[in-house]
Amino acid sequence: MLHPNAHPGARRSTARPGLPTRLIVAALVASAPLVAPAFAPAALAQGVAADEPKETTWAAIRPDIFPGKPIADAAGLVTLTAPGRAEDAALVPISIAIALPPGDPRTVKAVTLVVDENPAPMAGRFTLGEGLKDFTISVRVRVNSYSYVRAVVETSDGALHMTKAFVKAAGGCSAPATKDTAESIQHLGEMRFRSFAEAGRREAQVQIRHPNFSGLQMDPDTRGYTPAWFVREMEVRQGDKLVFAMEGGISISEDPTFRFSYRASAEPVTVKAEDTENKVFTKTFPGGGS
């Protein structure tokens, strides 16, 4: 549970609008240990690895994130890349690549990133611009305990498709910030933008300077918990067209960084972000060319 001293807006922003509080509570109970859970011999006899959990947590949180919706396997549609064992639990790199097969009339509508064992499991929901047949996005997240990380893609027909990866990491949500708080505030909202052209594909990377406090980190001076304070919304536009919009939570690492695909165009790229203190940051960058 977020500490009582956490910023009041943080509770409302750690999940999608309308996500019941019971989901946060259930996830907190499930993620309380910071080490891999133990399993009964019967589970091991059935071939379940001792350090890989069953689907218990997912079964508990799924109805709240995707109420009443069937979820199909995303094989051949979505590729999720994640480290089997993370070097830093507070900076776990996750990449999602989506590609509809040739001739498929559908488009990609959204992708939701879920970290089962985190206090707020929904790390982010990315709503995509219209007409996309393929999309890639990479982000760094916190992982609080050995956990499945899931990418759930929604196509234009409303169908959901999921793939998952198991990540061994612990303590990411409570890990102290790597940068001094005063320095982070001094540079709050500053943005960096880079574009890449590789093998005929154009990608961009944007970073927003922000501590993205989770509400679970301890202040070394006061020994109290640092209130939650993070980027809760972000929008990237190319010209007047949406590339993607994000609803984020405490699982996104400090200095949120996103690498994503976008169409080749000379139109400028505008990034707008808002945090849980209602601070708004906006900057426009030159286009990446044709």
C-alpha cells in the first residue's frame, strides 16, 4: 500500500480511471515479499519452477484491469523483450513490438504494460494514433518482486492479445532515487529528444527529467517515506496527429524514457506531460525528416 504520507493524487493515478481500490490492495498483499515465493512440492512435481510463480496474482488482478474481456495469445502478433534477471530492479528495460500480419484489416489501438507483483500492477497504458499496423515502444520500469511482465494489445475490433515474460528482480519500487532530489527539482520537466533511422525504420526517444517517486522510497534524512510524485499522463504528437498517449503510474522509472516508432516526416514532434502535482511540461522538437 502507498504510505499514508504519499501524495493524495498518487492513489488516483496509479491505475486506469475507474480501477477499483481493491486491485491495489490485492496486488500489495501479493507483492509483499521482496523475494521469490516458495512453492509446495506438489507444484514442483507439476513442473513449476521454484522461482517462477503460478498465475495466482494475474487471476486476481485481471478482472479489474480487463473486466469481462477474453484475452487471446499474442503469438505472432506481439513480441515482448525483457531481461530474465534484471541488473537493476529500478531500471528494468522492456520493449514491445507489435506487427499485424499482411492483409489483416485491423489496426492497433492500444497496449497495456502490466507488472503482476508490483503494488500498482498497471505500469502504463499506451493509446496509439489511428491507422497503425505496427508499433514499437521501449520503456524502463520498476519491478518490486520476481514477476511476470505482460503486454496486452488491443486491436481496432476490440480483441485483446497477450504475451508475457518472467523477470527476476526485487525491490525496484522502494529503491532510492539515483539523483539528488534538489537536482531533480531544479531540472524538473526538461526533455531530451533523439531520432534514429535504422533499416528503413524511424524511431525516436524522449526523456523527461522527473524523480517519479513511487511513494515507497525512504528519505535517508527524515527516515520517512517520500510522497509519491510521478508523471501520470503523456502525449506525443507529430504535427497534429497523435503518435501515442500514455497513462502512467509508479512503476515507470525515474526520468521516464520512451523509445518508439513513428512515421518519417518533417513535421515537428510535440511532447506534453502532466504529473500528479498537476505540473504540465511541453516541448516541440524538429521533425525527423522524410
